[in-house]
Amino acid sequence: MIVPNSRKRHLIWISVSTTRKLWIAFLANRYPYLKFARTNNIRSLVDTSRNPGVFHVLLQIEGSCDIHAIKAKFIDQVLSRRDQYGRLCFGRLKFPLISCWGQYAFVKKTKDFNIDNHIILAPTLHRGRPLTEANLQDYVSEFISKYMPPEIPPWQIFCIPIAPGGRDGSGVAAECDSVAPYYYLLYRVHHLLLEEQTRLKISDLLLVDVKQGAVETVGSLSECNSIFANMMRGPVYLPKMWRDLNASISNKWNEFVYNHDPLESPDIEKKQIKGIQQLLSMLLIGVVVIVSDFVRGYSKVSANPLIKIDYLKSLIDREIQRRNLTLGTIWNAIMSSLDPINVVKEWIFLLWKIGATITLMVPWYIYREVEAMRIYMLIGKIKRNTVAGFLLEYVPVLYGGLGECFTGIKLLYTAPRLVAEELFERRSDNTEHYLQNVSLCGRKVVSWSEKIRMDELKLVEQGTGRKAGYSNHPPNETEILLAILSKSLQALCYEGDGKIPRMMHLSGRCMLEDYLLGTTNYCTGNSGFISLNLPIESLDQRTLLRSIRTSIAQIRQKQIILNFLTIAQLKHDFLTNALPVVVMKLLMNYLSRRFAVTMTEVIENPNVTERRNLLGHTIKDIIYFRPPQSNTSVSITVQRFNGEVRFACMADSQIGPKHLALTAGFRKHLQNIQDL
């Protein structure tokens, strides 16, 4: 029963993928002046003209705002950059984006491109008042709430100079030193520009100097402390078995090559092949060399199949000449093996070897095994070159590897039920909330909280652990931030319709600052999604922290496969290539309403203390806004940068100005947790 279902899934995947490729090929032939987008991810699926997937990044730069220098540097470093063949690297930054028969396409024209439409000096007045930190959030929201002009390529950069001596919304002096001039850069970038040009990074658009501190990157998400990463403890025994097996095979192969390949060993006659055994050994070595060289050079050869065949033929001819594998040599090797004198010699050598092994070597092997056991029992040291040592070392590894295999099989067996429970099961009647019932318009507004030093957060963590009675495992940074988020969402629901749900379903993920700033790639810099059941109803702080810890424990236990599937989708478009568009849209409409709030955690690199752009100006702060799409109404970013943390919110404009409740009480909620 399993096999037919598996075949059916494979046929569906092949049919959907092939149909989509044929449709795009037909459109490309029908409209040669358009470059159709090949990206087939979820964001492209739910993207509409009313609710486009436009990423926003706000940079705070220390220095004087010189728009002419910014334009010149952007043209030189991005728009005019060429590859090794002299072609423009990022040509689509000059192409407008349109929709044609349900598919996004870039209009291949550059004559109307004008840099002044994209890098814009923002007015220094907002509603008749000088622009300061006090009215910056309202000013930025006004820019973001407006759609980009459809006739230009979908990216813009606003240069926002700040009047000196400004104050933020709470009356605190501006966060950047008022003595030094500073300005803001607001970036608006459609997601397809980054996805269709794999070499284009966000750091290219931000003009980040990636060479500064590039060698001090965080390796991967596995090195970070986040509930959205490291969902499953990685296998220990299986990688060890794989490494040792590879090392053993490699050593045996090198020994075999040394003993049988005349080109590698000085002890073998290079001009004569003696016997069928050496002939077969050389043929095996030659085949392995040809296959490995062909695999390495396959991508470097032209895509023409005939050229690839010629390349393979040249490798075969090379090995024949190097090893002198002529018909005469092969015939002589066969006849040498069939010579009666050589046959008698081989039998005599074989009988002598058997006798010597039985009479001399077997007692020696037994002594070695006994000695190995004695050493192990006395000092616990394993001699690997004995059978006893091999068993003592690898039987526990084999047992652990089998346990990891059974754990993986159990996860796969229970995966459908666990995924269905997390995504579709109705846990409680009191989970409907205000954000699920807002009639969305697609325009966006933003807000962000004040910054809090990570050192201050750690002090709250330590003090909360002592007061709450956590003896072994006090609340960590993640639990405290989730508690603050819970209180912020509670305040938003109270201002929305006054109804406070028992819990709220959130989808969450994390990303590395190194990916955002261009020093690592997409695969290692982004995690998969998880479903977080965040308690919202009025609870005392101690109960709230314990409920969050329980929710995180359930995530670690039940959402491994869900996280794995979303990683497969993010990196390989697994689901969108396997399911028809109509099915995926219906599924995303339902899930985006269930998970009306998304959370993204940006993890800073603690090894880099200062970032600069290509103009030599210091990047004092960065805020990343991830656009909510489909029925998702609020996207929250937990932004860590330069030893500080803050909340940033992007919401549908129908929620504004109530969305300010998500960020206005950041420090107040932290203080309440500290005072429990």
C-alpha cells in the first residue's frame, strides 16, 4: 500500500513541476521582451499587487548625508558591476516588474531607468515640523504605507537626514550621539529581486563593507541560542560511523593503489603488466580515476552533450596511454597468468602462506587479543589494531547508531499526525483574536521600541531566576522576550476589540545578522518555521514564564518534522513544486489566518563590534522589517544588533495606530518581569 502512494506522490510532483516549466517556457516564447521569474516559493505564491512582498531595512548611519556620494557609490558598486564575461551582474535592478498571465516577469528595458527615481533625498520637514527622533516612526510609516510606482523597478532608497538635538517618543535624547551628525537610509526591495538574482545580496544594496570583520562570522545557526534553530539534537554516532567508514575506505584504497598501480608505486614494473590480477587492478583503478575526473569536470564543460562525450573519451584515451593498456599488453598479461610454471609458483606460495599463518601467525594474533583485553581492563585503553579493540570501540557506536536510526524512523512514522495537529487542530475555543478578523488592505505601517542593552536583559534574567525560585534553570533571554511579546500582544488585543484570547498561534523563524549583512549565504543563515502557542491571557509573571517554558518544550518534542519540511521548502521549494497552485493558495490562506502573527529573530554576530558601509560611515543601528502577506496581519522582528535588542513591528495599516502597543511598552513589560 505504501509503494503505490509513493509512486502517486512522485507522479504528482513530476506533473506539477513539468507543467509549470512548460507554461513558463510557452510564455517566454510568446513574450520575448519579458524575463519571467523562475522562483516558485510561498512568498511568490501569495504575492499580489495589493499586498506585495517588499522587504524594508532601516539603517542609522553616523556621518553627513551626501546623496550624490551615495548615488555614485551605488552606481559603481551595484548597477555597473560586471562579471568575468563583461555582463551586468544585477541587470534586473533596471527592469520594471509586471504580472503576465499570473506569472511575474521583468520588462527587459533600461532606456527609461533613472537613478533619481530610486535614491531619493527625503524632505527634512514632516507635517510642518523638523524631522527628529520624536516623529521619525510616523515619518517612516508614511513612506512605507505608499506603494512603489509600478512603472519603475521595485526598489527604492530614501536618504533621511535628522535634525540635531532630536528626542524620541519617550522624551529620551536621540539614541545616536547628538554631537556627531547622523542620518537614516530606508530601503524598500521587492523579494523577487533577491530571489531571481542569486548573487545579489542585501548587503550589496545596503553598501555594507563585508570585508570588514568578514573572517569573524558566525558559522551557522547551530552555534546560536534560539528556539527557532537547533530543533533536533544532531546525531552523534551516525556521523562518527560515516567518518570512520570513509577514512577506512580511503586508507584501503590508497594502499590498494600503491600495491597495484605502477604510476603510483616505485616497487612495480611500469612497462609490463604481470598477470590477470594486476591487469584487473589497473582496469579498476583506471575506471575510478576516469569517473572521478569526469564528475569534477562535468560542470566546467559546455552543456552540449556531444562535447561532454568527447571530454569523457579524452579521459579514457589518457588513461589508456598512461597505463599502456594496449591489446598486446593485455594478451601478454593473460598468457603470463596461464603459464604452467607461474601457476605452480602461485600454488606453492599460497600453500606456504596458509601453513605459516596457521603455525606462526595464529598464536601471535591470539596473544595480541589477550594482551589488548588485559590493557583495557587495567587502564581502559583500546588498541584499535586488534579485533577486541575494534569491538570495544565500535559495538557501542553501532548500538547508538541503531538507536538514532530507530528515532528517525519513529519521527517519520509520527510526522503526518504531529504536523496535522500543529497546523490544523483546534486546541481551544478561546484562541480566536482580533488580528484574525481585521479586513486587511495591504498597505503597511511600522513601529519599533527603544533599545535595551543585552547586559541589562541578562541582569533581569538572573534576578528573575532568584525571585521566581528557579534553582537549576532560571528563565533565559528567549523566555523573557517571549513573555514581553505576550504582554505586548495582550495590550494590542485589548485596544483592538477588548477580547483577550487564552493563547495565540504564532509562526516563528530566525536569521543571522551575517546573512542580512552579506557575510554568509541563505542556506546557513536562515532557519525553518515553527508554530508557537504563546499564552496571552492575564497571568502573573511567574505563571507566564512557566507556561512559555512548557510551550517551548512541546516545540522541541513535536515540531522537528514541521521545522524540517519548512527548511526543505525555503531552500528547495519542496511543497510549491509538489502541489498545484490552487491547493497551495487555499492552504496558505488558511494557515496565514491561523498564524496571523509572525515573528522573526535576527541574531547578531558577537565577534563584530562595528559595521561600516562603503562610504566609510559607521552603521550605528539596523532595523529589519519582514512584510506580512496573505492573511497575516502583523510581523514582529526581535532585532539584536551591537549588543542591544528591540522589537520592530510591521502591520497592516488597518491596525494602525493600535500597532504602537506592540512596541511602546517594551521597557515597561521588562520592568514588570524584573519586579515579580
